[in-house]
Amino acid sequence: MARINQGILGGLSGKIANVVGGAWKGINYLRSLPVSVANPRTTPQVNQRNKLKTAVRLAKQILAGWIKPLWDRFAIEKSGYNAWVSENIANLDADGIVNTGDAILSKGVMSAVEGSGTYNATTGELEVDWPTALPDSQSSASDIPYLAVYNLDTKNFIFSGALAATRSTGTATVTIATSLSLADINFWLAFRSADGRKVSGSTVSGPG
């Protein structure tokens, strides 16, 4: 029970609902108690939390090299980070990406093109090749290729970023971990215009 000590304008001591009154060093105060929130662990809720944890983990891995250059400029009323998570969270579980073929790594007005790769397990070099022919009128020979590499065993991205090449080059090489094989990885290829105003969709290569 609460008590008003000096009439309606006086200090309050005690509790009314979730409001507590008291005095500290002669100063009257009121504070609100924290709301008690139930935290049920139903299977759907646990699954959704696991999806979100995975989304945060994976998005952080490709944030600088992939999400910021390919998503930030085109996200509407949200960050590129949040846009990427929204597009992909349904295809995640507690471990990683459920179906890499359904992952949406990039979206844009330029058509996606499929890449191919060769990998040297000794040096860790992954050579990626793509067709140099322009797939549509939105594309240009000066477009910058972007690559994201996903380890199917650890379920983590191990590389993301722009390649030291252009669309017209048709090939580029990056160094990833050694002692892998092409069966251990999937990689996505996308393109961004030289002025950054357009991006392409992405295609995945690998066993999935």
C-alpha cells in the first residue's frame, strides 16, 4: 500500500501498481517498476531466435565487403544490413544457410551471370571466371565483379568483396583457406556498376 505523506502535493511512499515512491537524501522520487515479460520457449520461437542469431552472424561476416556496397544504397527505409537479413532469414537455421541455391545475396536491375571456378588446395587460390558478353542493356564492360565464398563445412563466409577486375576481364583470383576443395565451398558472383548506381542479381556456384 502507498501512503501520501503531505497531502496530494506531498511525497509518496510505497507502491501503486507498478509505480514506487520514496525519498532519497530528502528528495522525493517516483520510479516505474520494470514490466515483467514472459519468455516462453516454444519451438517456433526458438527456431526464429536461432534464425536471427545466424542472420546476424553471417551478415557481420560480409557486411563491409558485400552488404554495404551492394545493398546499402538500394535499401528503402532500412539499412542494407536489415534488408539483407529480411531477404534471407527464412532460409536460415541454427547452423547456417539451409539451401544456398535459394539465398539472395544480391538484387538489382542488372541480370545475374553464372561464374565457374578452379581451386588450388596448396596455395588456397580460387580462380573465378565469368562470361564477358553483356547480359542486358543495363550492364557495362566496366562493371566491377563481387565475390562471396561460403564454407559448407563450417557454414561461414570466408571471403567477400570486390575483385581486382572488371566484367570485361572475365577472370580474377583470390586467396582463401588452403586444404579445401570445390566440393567444400559455394561462391556467389554479382556485379556493381563503376559509379555504384546499379547492381546485379547474384548466382551461386558449387555443390550446395
